[in-house]
Amino acid sequence: MISFGTADRLAGVSGLVPAPRDSGRITGNLHRPQRYSRRLLRIFHLSAQLSIQHCAASKTYYDRKRAEGKRHTQAVLALARRRLNVLWALVRDNRLYQVPA
């Protein structure tokens, strides 16, 4: 994972970051990139789905995103991106995950 350089690069490769599809006059039109690793996206998506059921902190984050008005798929993708950032920090700092008390 360190070969990607940053968590943002890893998220881009895994398809968790929207790519712009702007024309000359329209801006802010985002979509999933055409080239991304379907395997990585599936891993992070399944991880987020399972963590909603088994992790209280993830469930709280998911519920907060739903309260903000996001649809289920948007909230799961936001949670997947958050989990990717946590995983990146753990690998970068060479640490193990500690369950918050």
C-alpha cells in the first residue's frame, strides 16, 4: 500500500473518489471513474457493510451520514472511504488497530 504514496491515491485506484465529468460550462458533475480496481472497491464496500452491523463507531458514523440526507449507498461509500483512511494511517505508522474504549 505504501507504493501508492498517499491515501488519496489508494482511494482513487479503488474507485472511492469521484472523478469530474465537467464540460466547458457545467462544473461539479462527478461520477465513478472508468478505470479503477473492482476488487479493491468490493473489499472496502464489504468491509463497510459488515462494520455497520458489528462496530458501534461505524454504525454511529453511518447513522450520522443518513441523518445528513445521504442515501444508503452514499453513506456506505463514505464509511468505506473513512475506513480506507484509517487503514492507511495504520499501515503508514506500522501500528495495530486498537478498539476505542
